[in-house]
Amino acid sequence: MRFNEVAKTYNIAIRHFPTHIIAGMFGFEKATFFEVPKDRQEAPKVKF
């Protein structure tokens, strides 16, 4: 969750003036969000 918050802040920052000019010159691109695959979202069942 923290990674996605930072990625969102970064994506907003590179779109604002004058940051978008510098980001464009140096090739900064939009960050992708971290997503967990559907089959990995459930916790494994452990039996003792």
C-alpha cells in the first residue's frame, strides 16, 4: 500500500509545472502501481 501511495505522489509531481519540463528532458515516466494477482490474494491455509 505504501508503494502505491508513493507512486501516486510521484505521478502527480511529474505532471505539474515546472517539474514536467525536467521530467520530460530526463525521460521520467509514469510509475505503475503494484497489484497482487487474484490467485495470490488469499492467505494460505495452515494446519498444525
